[in-house]
Amino acid sequence: MLASGSPRRRELLSSLGLDFDVDPPDVDESRRQDEPPGVYVERIAVEKARAVAAADRVVLAADTAVVHKGKVLGKPGHPEEARSMLRRLQGDRHEVFTGVAVSSWDGGPVVHSTVDVTEVAFLPMTDDEIADYVSTGEPMDKAGAYALQGAGGRFIESVRGSPFTVIGLPIHLVSRLISSAGMDIRSFRHDAHD
């Protein structure tokens, strides 16, 4: 079970050949005052996994935050906020934190979680390039107002760490977490059910 409405996370799991259902949880994703970014994304991932946990399901959840010079940049609420975020990120480096959680069941939810961090360097961007990118609509539902795997990728100079962490699901950690929950990721593949 994927506890997320993110189409990017669905695409990544599908690319692994896994069978899964989607059950987006209703969780308050507000950051607590002075909560470190890694603690924040891991806490939200754990809360999402717990919110849809049940005895008959394994739940995978994730949460992502973009952090520039200590400031957490969430999803922009309107185009001007997206432009402001991109002006802040352009020509500089920032970090992307993604928390991942897997819940199994043993008389109640048992959650295993971790955090991955990737550094992203943006090329310099002109105001016209920023305005043009925001006008595509792509930045509006993305933490930090950009998509590495979309049109925003043309502004990325380098990525140090997993690009999947930036997209929103560090897939190199998924099988590890499923293993730590006492299961084998191969049992979730399409061909395991044939």
C-alpha cells in the first residue's frame, strides 16, 4: 500500500514492477517550530504510514522537503511564491530531505523509517526563465517549486546523492526498509502473483 497521492511515487514503484494500491492519508503536514528538516520529513512519513496501517497490509509512505540555507521550502501556494522560491534557489546549492517509512503489523502498526539527503546545484536563471517555467504549472505541486524529472531538470547543474530522493522516493531504501520489516520486496512484484 502506498500512503501517498504523489504520481511521481506511483511511477517509481511501478518502474520496480511492484503491485500496490494507493491510499493517501489525511495527515497534518505542518512543520513544528524549530523542527530540523530530517526529523520533520521522517515524522511525517511515519505519521502517514501509521494513518493507513492495518493488519492486512504493508504500507510505504514518504515525505520530502527542500532546504536552502536552513529554510524549508514546501509546495508553493501561488505562482508568485513559486517565482520567489526559484529566485532563491537559482545559481546556488540546496539539500533535499526525503523521509521514508514502512509499516507492518504485529498487534498494531510497527514502523521502520529512515531519511535520505541529496544535494542539488541549480544553474543561474534569469527572471524570464523563472517566469516561463512557472507559467508551465509544473512547479505548483512540488516542494521547492521544481521537478528534477520534468522541465525543471534543465536548470539542474548537478546532483550529489540519489536523484530519486529529489523526486520524492529514494528507491534504494525501499527494499531495505521492507526487509527490516521482515519481508522480501520480491513478494510484491507482479510476477510473484502469477
